[in-house]
Amino acid sequence: MNLKPSYLKLYATGELKKRVKSINSILEKCSLCARKCGVNRLKNEEGFCKVGRLSKVSSFNAHFGEEPPISGISGSGTIFFTHCNLQCVYCQNYPISQLGHGEEVSSKNLAGMMLSLQNKKCHNINFVTPTHVIGQILEALEIAIEKGLSIPLVYNSGGYDSVHTLKLLEGIIDIYMPDAKYALDAMAVKHSNAPGYPDINKKALSEMYRQVGDLIMDDDGIAQRGLLVRHLVLPGNISGSKEVLGFIADKISKNTYMSIMAQYHPAYRAYEYPLLSHRISHEEYASVLETADELGLQRGWRQIL
């Protein structure tokens, strides 16, 4: 099954242009994400995410390390945005997310990156950490469509997303690929400075699923549309995996494609936190996989420690 990206219809009807205006009006008193900083980013004011009017990009390339339906044979066209609306003390991409390594780019240049990745035969455009720059992305998307962009869009976020903003993305984003990081608010606050994360994440996942449903792939196994959820297993059950997976199985769909990740290793400031100062054990990871099986979450990908 080959599905045309839904954003092409919104562009043709003029709806995409209306969505860009709606997003920009939010940027005047920014509430794009769950933090609702209230700064005027159109005047280059910076809130928690440290990004003003222009987005910042660390790199863009064909990426072959994503889940198989995302990377496929020709790679996922990843655009890594600088900064983040989370502050994970163990972030493995901290030079980008926390230290701000990257360059400001115009909407025209961002559109050029999308088209370059399509020209490289990438299966999709994969926006990595897009939550705080979705307005800039949509501005660039308009330009890119005018010049021939026609491959699916992946929204690859930390899961700390505003439902109000997500609703403005309906019919634009083809594949949602959020994290589901924590079950307990105390853990989210302590390790990601993300108050309210569990409830915010549940609402975001529910809205994403409402829009795109279960993951659909073409005859070659390449993702066309749908939801793919990532869950990083943290040592000491910091992530509350049983509760996270239980919500997805009970309230989202047992057919959800889950990427249950075992690659945690201490990075950034993790050594300041005793429970985070070592990798997860085989037993910890095996226990999470057993829970997934018991809940009926059998679609997706698992790793070998």
C-alpha cells in the first residue's frame, strides 16, 4: 500500500497556509509545547528551549539507524534540530540538545534540506526534536512542497507535546514517533525537568493515535502512516516501564508498534545520579520485555544487550 502524504491535499486547498498562520500566532506568546513560556518568539525572545524566531539545525543526512520501517533501504531523511523542550540529565545527544551545537537556518534553507534528502531517495523527512520549532518547519514545508516535496513526514519527539499544537498538525504529519519516557511525575521532574510529563505524554499519545492510527507499511515494509512509540528502559525502573506499557496497551492499541530500547548508557550528567551511573542489567530489560508480552504488545522491535 502506497499512501500519498496527506499534507499535499492541505497545501492544495490552502489549509496548510492557514495552519502556518495559526502556529505563528502561538509564537507571539509561545505555548507551542507543554511549558507555555509565553515569550514572543517572533521578536526573537527565547524561553526554555532557547530558540527564538529561527530554527537551529545541527545536521541533516540519510540515517540508517532508525527502526527498520523508518530507515528502510535508502535511509530516513533526518533533520536534527538544536535544543529541546526537555532537559534529560542522561541525554546521549546533549551537545545538540543541551549545549546548543548547531546553526540558525532560514525557512528557505530548511526547505532546501528537505528537498536534498528527498533527492537522495530517503523514504521520509524525519524531524528530530521538532516540538519547539514546528512553526518554522511548517513555513519551510510550504516552500518545499512548491518545489516538489512528496514523501512522508516523521514527527520524532520526546513526547512532551501540547495537544493544542498537535491538533494543528493533523493531516500534515504522516508518522508520529514519540518517546514515552516516564510513568511517575517525580522521575520526570528529577531527570528531565519535565513537570507533568506522564499526563501530558498520555494525552499527546492519544491525540497522535487519533490522527494516524496504527502504523501502516507498504509492500516493502516502509512506514507510510501511523504511530510508533519508543520507550527507553532506564536502570532502577526510573522509567516505570510496566505502567508506561500498560497505558499504551489499554488506552492506545495493543497493535501499537513499540521500540523497546536497551541502549541506555551514562552520558552528560548521568554520573551525578547514582541510579543512572550504570547501564541497565539483562534482568531489567528482560523483565520489561516479559511485561510487554503479557500486555499483548508484540509488534515492534527489541534489542540485544
